[in-house]
Amino acid sequence: MTTFTKRWFHSLPFCPVALLILVPLYLPDANAAPQQRAGSSEYPLVGMPATVTLLSGGAEPRTRLRYAVPRDYRAQVSQSINSESQVSMDGDALPATPTVAMTKRVEVAVTDASKPGQVTCAIVFTGFSTTGGRGAAKNEADYNSISGTITLDDRGVNRATRFDLSKTSNAQLGQLMANSWADISTPLPDEPIGVGARWEVKNTIHTDAIQALQKTEYELLAFDGKVLTVKASVVQTAVAQRMANPLMPSGSDAQLKKYSGVGNSTITVHLDSLVPATESTLTSTMVVEVSAAGMTMEVRTETTVRVSMARMKSS
């Protein structure tokens, strides 16, 4: 491995570049304005609501499911993220990337329920810890400066999002955190459904690095009148594109050549709550061509991300 290669690798941030698009797990850019998509016209523009399409209604009886969140809803949520990556450059494997483990605490509270069929909630980041990566202490300090608001309709579809990232010194981390909470509820179809129902959600993921297309298929496993048990499978793809990553070394250029990701989740949804309990896993392969100092190399990153989220308490 050349001296330049070593310097480029060690200039990467505390988490591998692939993690920048993996952690959001089915979420669009929190603050993005509608813009041209990088891929299929079957997917919504960045910043637009996800599309929800019913594939199968499931067994009778069928119910038109809607969230009914109390006006005084408040919850404290814990989310843990663990990632493992293997990076190779021009076919040569680099030393294994240390496992990155993040634990986040977030407070969620309804602030406005005056519009029928919608609620607006405040998101306040209150605690963050990380191990296995560079710059951990600074990231922990930046985390607590992030806050925002989200408006959801009664099907759990995000209608408006705004996060304030002005107080964080790490814009990349700020976007990562905001994206991971932009859509906190599981989107539901408009039509009545029963056990065995399947529906599809399509959206476009956007980060500082790339745009990717995501398709998630949900299946209703059980419903007792108040609580849903759902499994989800996700497929992510991205077309070849330039990666506009501000953390890349000066004078370098990165072109995404290939990206694919597949994942699955088990979700417990309470219709009187904004935050489900989830267990998710996503594996991905990203191939990037990096050019700098008159040299070009191919960087391949294989990443596995595991995410758990649960409500700690509510009142």
C-alpha cells in the first residue's frame, strides 16, 4: 500500500464513508429541498414524502389503521447502532476497521396537534456515546447541540422536517443524526389491511456523499387492535455518480461506481405512540474510484450495520 493510500485511509472520519448512507435506514435527507433524483422516476424526489403502495390486503377482518397519538405524548428513546466494515484498496485488504458502536438518547414530544390528521413533534438529542472510532469525544459534544421538529400524518408519513444543525461543528455527523430521526414512525397504507398484508414504501436517500434509492416491503404479522408486529425488508441501490464528500482530502475526487444494500427489520408499532421498537440489520457493498495526486485507486467497502431502538419511558 502506497504512502498516499495510507494517508488517505487514515484521513477518513470516525466511521467508514459507507456508514454515512447506511445509518439513516430508510430515511430521506432531513433538511433537503425537493431536487432532481439520481435514479428511477418511480421514486420521489429528495425531500418529498415517501410513496406507500398496498401490495396485498391480507386476511379478513381488515382495518384502516391510523395513528392516534395523544396531545400530551412525550417519550424518551434509546437507539444503539453498531457497524463493522472491511475496506480494500485496489484489491488489497486494509486492516479491519474498528467496530463503531453508538448509543443515542432522544426526547420526543408532541408540540402541535391542532391540524386534523397531523401531529408536529419536537426532537431533542440528549445523550450520545461512541466507541471504536476517531473523534469520539468531539462527536459526543456536537450531538447534544442538535434539535428539530417533524410533522407526521396519521399514517406515519413524514410531511415536514426541520433540524437545526447550526450549532454543531461536524455537519456530517449532524446530518447523520438528523436523518436517523426524520421518519420515526412506520408508514401505513391508506387502505384497510389484515394479518398478512404487504405494502411497499419507496423513497430517496440523500447525504453529503450520494443519493440512493430505497424500497422497503412491510408485512403485517400480527395485530391485536392496538399493537402491530411488522417485518420489513429493504433494498437500496445507487447509480454511478460523483461523491461530494466534504471530508475527502483536499484535491481528491471520488466517483461512486457501485452501491447496493439489503436489510431486514422486526418492528413493534403502538398506534398511540410515535416511536416503534425496532431491530434492524443492513449489509452493503460500496465501490468508489478515488483520484488524487495523479493517482487513481478503487476502494471497496463492505459494511454491516445493526440498529436497535426502544422507548425508555413516556408520560
